[in-house]
Amino acid sequence: MPKIPISDAKPGQRLTRPAATRAGMVMVQAGTELTSALLDRLRNLGISSVVVAGERGSPGDKPLEVALHELDERFVGHEEDAWMMSLKAIVRRQLKGGGDHA
Amino acid sequence: MPDRAAVKAKVEGITKILTIPPVVSRIVHMVNAGTVSAAEIAEEINTDQVLAAKVLRLVNSGFYGFRQPITTITHAMVLLGLDVVKTLVMTASVLDIVDAMNQYMEGLWEHSVGTARAANALAEQMKVQNPEEYALLGLLHDIGKVVIAQTFPTEHGRIRDLVAERNCLQIDAELEVLGVTHPEVGMWLLKKWSLPSKVVYPIAYHSNFHPRRDHADRTAVVHVADILCRAKGIGYPGDARIPRINPDAWHMLRLTLDDVERVCQRLDDELGDEVMA
């Protein structure tokens, strides 16, 4: 389920997540099919991206290896701290297990 | 480096520029007096529709994780309680925190909402009385970063450069460039707004925990929530590092790593894509 910039969204695509403003206010429910009028309205509301049904691996989807690399970077310097390493293991497990989050 | 007193005076000075509208003063007095009903306070908030809309925008921003949007102030009062609504009124009226965060620091709003959800979920695991108050603390814990960016644009630029150059925590760069840190700056602002110490202390000390300080339990939750949110890579708090856990703060929570795993999973499940991206 790729998250794409609104400029790349096209009429006919279906939302798999609600479209929400940056403040988190839901404007259009998941399942809605996009029309050009609806896309105009979302743009006017300042919504910059939407999650639509479609092929995986689009630009908005962060590949697992990138996410894991960023995780390693964030925890640099904490190798000696057992609690911090446990937290890292938890997040790593969830990254590998979840998969579908944009 | 500007000296400490000068920085403090300037931060406190902005509360004069950002004047508190009379309606907000009235609301704060009503809440503090403790003699008026929630319905009367809701009515007062509703006399200013712009303010009411801003408060509802904050309430529906995902920080408390409601499944259904909250459409009335009265409903928000029932769910969140007077103290939370009072603080939201203050925040929404004086500093448009959502816009300010988005404008000055890309990703800080997402980090704040993520930390709010983490604090709320930790508080629920701990079975405390008012988990929604903990969510509020998470939402506002980095408010000092916004104040620094707004009030000291030159220094803020140097702080950013230093973080980029050294890949250090923003708080270390703040200390070097400004001589004070964002939790301290946040504390000065919130104190000027006369918010209660149970709100001010956890924000003031979330990066410098001590178990014997007042409101240490709330402070501990914010400290851990901030770390969980950074570990999950939600938003961008101004640097790409994670501060080390304070063991005393962790012990104060009386939680297990299984609880932490559950809280982290809830962040995945409950935060919208607009925050998780």
C-alpha cells in the first residue's frame, strides 16, 4: 500500500487509509475512490500525500533494508547499554514483522 | 554566547508580544476558581469560534488516539478533563503550535504527537488515574524548541548546523550555542502562562530526570516516551540520535520490556499515516 504525493494521485485510485490533514483530522474515509474534484479539494485542504491501493515498492514505501539501516544509525553509541539494545531489538522485530506500514 | 539571564528575559518577553486574549484569561480564571461547571466553561470557549476550532483541531490531532473525531468542546471536556482543556486553550490561543512546529521544524509536530501517544499508552500500562494528562505532556514536551526557533532564529540556525556537523543531540548543541536548553525554555514559557507544576515540571526535566524531584513519575513517563518515539523513528525532533535511558526513570515506571513492546506496537497501530511517514 504505497503512500504517494498528492501530485501523483490519479482519479480512479482507491484510498486504503483515510486522507487526513497534517493535524490528523480525517477528511475522507478509507475505501473512497478518488475523483479529480476530490483531489482538488484535498489539495486545497493542504493534504500533501495519500495512501492508495496499488503495487508495492513505489517511491513512498521505505524499503526494509533502508529502515533497518536507519535504525542502526539511531542507536549508534548505545551498544553497551542493555536496556537500549533491548529496545532496539523490539523495534527491529516490529520493522521486520509489520512490513505493510508506509 | 548570549547570557542566560538575557535569554530568559527574551523568552519571558515573548509572552508580552503573544498576548493572551481576554476570553482565555476568563477561561483560565474559571478553571482555577473551581466553582464553575464544565458546561459553563465549554460555553465560554464556544463564544470564540476560532478558538474552539483550534482546540478541537488539537484534540483531534491523534495525540490522544480517539477513534472517532470529537466535534464539540463539551465532549472534549468530558473525555480529557478540565486541566487538559485549559492547557490546550492556552496553547492554541497564544501559540498556534501545529503551524509553528510545521513552519519552523519539519517533523517536530509528528514527533510531538508520537511522544504524546507513547506517553498515553505507557500511562495506561501503568494504570494511572489520568492517562490523558500524560498525553498532553508528550504533546508539549518540546515546546521550548519552537520558542527557540521563533525567538532566536540566528542561534537556531547555528544549532541546526552544529547538529548536522557532529550528528549530536539537539540539546547538546543548544547548550553550546545558547547556554540554555529547550526544556528550560519551555519551563519559562509555561510558568509565565501560570500552568500548574504537574504540567511544567515533566516538560522542564524530561531530559534531566531526578527521582526525588516533584512529579518525578510524570517526568519519567515523558522521558521514556520521547525515547520510544525516537527509537521508532516517528517524526524528527531536530536530530537523528536517541538520548540514553535514565535507569531511575525506567524503574519508576514499574513496567517490563513486554509492556514497552506493547506500547511500541500501539504506535504502529494507532498513529495515522500522516504521522508515521
